[in-house]
Amino acid sequence: MRRHSTCQPAEHALHRRTFLGGLFGGAAATLTLGGVSLAGEVPAASDLRRQQKRALFIWLAGGASQFEMWDPKPGRETGGPFRTIPTAVSGYRVCELMPHLAARMNQLAVVRSLNTQISEHGQAADLMSTGWPKEPALEHPELGVVLAKELALEGSLLPDYVSLFATTEGRRRPATGFLSRRHSPLLLEESLQPRNIDLPAGLTPEQHAGREELRASLSSRFAEQRAGGELVQGYNEAYARVRGLMRSDELFDLAREPAAAKDRYGRTPFGQHCLLARRLLEAGVPMVKVARGFWDSHHDNFESHRELVPDFDRVLSVLLDDLHERGLLDSTLVIVLSEFGRTPKINEDVGRDHYADAWSCAFAGCGIRGGTVYGQTDEDGVKVVEGEATAGDVAATIFRAVGIDPARHYQVGPRPVPLAKEDAKPIKAILA
Amino acid sequence: MTAFDPQRATLQHKAETPGILFASCYDAASGNYYGAGTDGAVYRLATRAEKPAAEKRWRHHDNYVSALGWLDGTVVSTGYDRQLVWTRAESGEKLRSSEAHDGWVRDLALIPARGQIATVGDDLLVKLWDAGSGEPVKTFDGHAKQTPEGFATAIYALAASADGKLLASGDRIGEVCIWELDSGRLAARLKAPEFYTFDPQKRSRSIGGIRALLFLPDGRLAIGGLGPVSNVDGFVGPARFEIWDWQNAKMLHRGQDKHHAILDHLEYLPELSLMIGGGGGDAGPFLGFWNLRSEAPLHKAKPKSHIHHFVFDAASPRILAAGHAGFQIWTFTGEEEKKP
């Protein structure tokens, strides 16, 4: 008998052809993809780019428990065995597993009143990562893809979006949806180093440069003699990004970080991934996603969270400190989100199942009013009783936090599609 | 002991309690069976009554109760509030309590031959207590303080040999320490890695651990839990126990079933050479009966809900079980309780 739904992990690897395919596909798609007009896209938000705003998406795949993190219910049957501790925000207590974040709560904003209704992994992940319900005729882009596009630095040779998803549970590649595949993230899945960016054996850097010179010359002559200059420009951009990536391999090399920095973040995978995320953000990558899986605790929920939450607590605290010390926190939006939370009811295997009716997420950094706790659930954590927020509201809040109007739209064929769903409202209480 | 046929195992009666019962103990003289768990209260089931109901008797813990022991009219209890509590069973009067560990207390074992009690807690220590006075006697420190991957670990299970000379403690990463109680020496350290699953990509979270320990009368050690996990959810691996020649660090026998469940408790009936394991998991609640000659169980029954602890009442014979939603009484006559 199989009682619980589980993720079906798909393992993928970044392949150079795949990466190039994405870039070239994107270049072509801007011209030919049915219904999507490049001309109709929102003009580049150059003011945002000058400010170099960034975003870090921390995705707790599988569904982290709000009870063992942001919305504990001590003394209730639903509350579980953990105690609560005070935080830097007067009157707000969190689970005892988060002492470091409790001390930094004046940097965080917590939303305890999400009601997103969908409690199946795939559909919920789609909903929370796009802010839109599934539509048969239109695939919406992932929030990170939109942020990467909007926050991209003009002329940057770095990727606009790097997604670290080293574990297999709930692994999903950020969908570009109706946007060009040019906005596909660089995926780091099997390794923290992009694969297949080294020169082939036997090819010297001088030979490589010579080949590029010849390619550029032929492209230029082709563009002059025939129509299709935009197509050639797209190819040129793609090649430039690949060359940029090949030159930036040091950026991905954590061996270049001092041992003290590595120790500070901790040697757990999540710690090392967040250290790499900080390197990327500091170097100018505008959008980074770090996924930490295995929160799907249908059995032994308390043992799981006793392992996962302290690691999350310590690493996120170090990351916030590090970003602050480097002057990056005010310009970097940090988003902590899952596909859903976990049930108030503790099941017979001492687990918690999927629950989307009343759960929590957290934000810090750019555009966020630290020290705010928004919304409330009832005494057992079953229902939202104040400040109900939807997936669309989360998306609108994210856009607003980095200075993007969530009502702005992309033109997809005849249909103007707003960045956030039409009825979505930014959660103003947590915005600076 | 009266012989019985495991194939005739039948859920004869159940009595509901709130939440989950993790612990139980039995007074064979009166037939009273005690259980406790998530609500911190101790419940009593008068098993010799015609249709016994669970009766809430006292609440001396303000967090989950993890283990109970019966000590001549006294119930000794411990739990996640760190307390070790002695309670007079008949009156519910709290006789004494001690803060036993710096962290959740996971299990206790009575050692009648020494007049002592052993406990394990999340400070990763094993402690001995005088059963009469409640005074601490000795502390043993030998388990790893973290999992190999650098995460929190725990000691889940504890068992004493019948002669009171040895104590076994089993942890989250599949290691067992055998302690000589007279000398305080760590006599052996066993590694039973099949009970611990961690994979940095596919299962990047610790799952399993040693959940049950038992010394057999001939000195061999039984270890119970969950075999290698095949999915990320948790208890998605075979119900499993192993019999070890611990002096020579050699696994002698493995009992396993494809039913995906963790074995939370083991009892061995030497006259019948029968191992009984109870638990639950992804495939549902589980009660298995093995001889020690084959890997597959002789019989497996399907309990009403996950069994977290049980005792075998040889006089009847029957199994008194505690778990999710209360008590269960299993008999071997093949007759179910008549419904009114």
C-alpha cells in the first residue's frame, strides 16, 4: 500500500550543447516563437540595472514545516515537542531550532498567513515559483526567470541566473515559460562547477581566440550581405556569454575562498551552496537560486526538522551577516519559500503531511522591512485568521521589493500578461 | 509458556487515547497496562476487564513521554522534558523526579539485577541511576556527537542484559555501544550501517537509526529498525532486524520484510525461538513474527495503527500494544471481539 505522494526526481546534467541550445534557441525564439513578440516585452529597466539589484531564492523543496520554524504552536496537540524562543522582535517567538535567526529577526520579514490551497508537489511548486495557477494555453515563467530578465546587467558576460539544485528531491528546472529561452538559468546540479566549459584537449587559448575571430568575421560579412542582422546579433550575444562563462570558471571555484569563510558557512552542502551564491551575487549575477531538498517529512518529522532546521538557521544567518558586511544586503532580496507547509495533524508515523491552507515564508534584504511579522493563524495552526496571502501576493511582493511594478505586463501575442496575477496584491506591511 | 500460532494473531480489542502512545509497561500481577506519549499523560488499560477502556491516570511530563518502566508498584517515566519521574501507580502520586539529560530523553531500561535504571538523551550520554533513590550512579560517553555528514544525531534505543552486567545503546547512524556496567568500560562498538540511510544527492537527510535493542538469553544482541531507504519521504525501506554476536562483531542473522516500515520495538520468546517486531511506515502499520532460521517472517499481521511499543503477556498469551490513537490487544485464538 502506498499512502503518500512523493516527488519523482529527474536527474539532469548541464551539457554545453544544452546550454548553447538554450541560448541559440532563445535567440531564435525572440524572432520566431509563436505569439511572443520581442517588441512587446517590457523595455529594459535600466534604472534597476544601474542600481544592481539582486535576488536570492532559497527554495526548501518538499515543503518545510511552519510549526518547526516560523509559526510554532507550543502546548497544542498540533505543536509537536519543540519549545519556542524569543526573537529580536518583541512578542514574536520562533521554534527553538532557529536561535541564530531569532537573534536576526529584525532583518527578516515573516509571512505566517499563506493560503495557497494546492498541496500536491508539482502543481504547488509551479504555483509558488510562478505566482500563477496553471493555464492550459500559457506557460508562465518562473519568478527567478522574470527577476533575472529584469535585473540583468547590460553587457554582462556573466549568467543572469544561476540555479543550484544539487539534490534530486523536487528538482525542477526554472521554466522560462512564454519568455525567451535566452533567460534560462545556468543549472548547477551534479557539481558546483559548470560542466563542459573547458577548452577541448589539444586546443590552445590562442587557437580558440583565432577561431572566434574567424567566426566573428564570417558573421559580420553574412550580416552585411543578407537580411538577418538581428539573428546574427543573437548568435553573437550567445557566443559572448559562453566566452564569459568560460572565463568565469574561477567564480565557481570555492577552493578560492579562504578556509575561514568555508568554515563560517559550514561544510554542509547547503552551507557551501550559500557561500557560492554569495560569490555569484557579489560578482554581479543578479539572480541566484539555492535549493535545499528533503523537507518532505511524512515520517519522523521532528527528527528531520531537528537535522534540517539548525543547518538552515545557521547558514542563512551567516549569509545575511556576510551580505550585510559586504554592503550587499540592502540591494539583495532574499526569499525563503517552499511549495507548501506541513499539516497541523501529526500522523501515526510521527510525520506531517502536505498542507497549503496555513503556512509561512520569509524575506530579507532589498525592499523588505525587517522585523515585521505579517498575518496570523489560529491557535492550532489550522486556518489563517488574519492577513491571508496567496501565491500571487507573494509574487507581487517580490516584484515590488526590488522596485518592479507587478502590474506591468509582457505582451504575449494579443494578450497582455501582467508580471503578477491581476488580483495579486503586494504585502505592503513587509515592504520598506 | 503456552504455545501459540502466530498465524492466528487477531486484533481482539482496542482502546483509544489522544495522540500517539510511544511507551508502555505492564504489571503482570494486576493485568494493568500503562501507556504514554504525545500529551505527556499516562493512561492505564485494565486488560483483565471485559471491555477495558483507556483511563487517564496522571500527567507528570509537559512534553512527549518516550519510555515507561514498571518497578514494583511504581511507574518510571521519561521524555522530551528531560525528566525522569517515579510515580506510584495506584495513586498517581509523583514520588520523585530528576533532570536526567541536557536534551530530550529517548529511552530507559530497567536493570532489576542491579537495582538501577539506565537512560539515554540528546546530550549523547548514557546514564545509570539508582532505581530506589533516584541518585545518579555513572555516566557513559562514547557515541558520535554528530552524524558523519555533520548533523544532529541521537541515541534512540537501550537494552540491559538479564544479569545486569551489560548495557547496549544504539544511535541514529547505526552504531551500538556495549557497556560493561561494573567497570564502566566500552566493551564493544558495532556498526550496523544498513539501519542508516544518507545519500548526498538522492536522500540528503538522515533516515532510520537503531530503534530497538534486545539481549537474547544466550548473550546475542538483536537490533531493530529500518533497512535501506528507497525514497525521500522517510520510512520507505524494509522492516528489519539483525542478530549479532557482539563479542566478535559478527552479524549472524537478518530478519527482514518487504513491507516498508520501521521496527520500533522487538520482543523475543526463547521457548519458541520467536522474534516479534512492531512498528509502521510507508506501507502502513506492521506486526511481524520471525523464527531465527529464515529472513522472511513466518507471519505478519496488520495492526490498526502504527505500533510504537508493546509487551508480550506470556500468561495469556497475547500482545499488548501502544501506538497511534491508543492501545491494542492482540490474541492468538483467532477470535475477534464481539461487537455490541
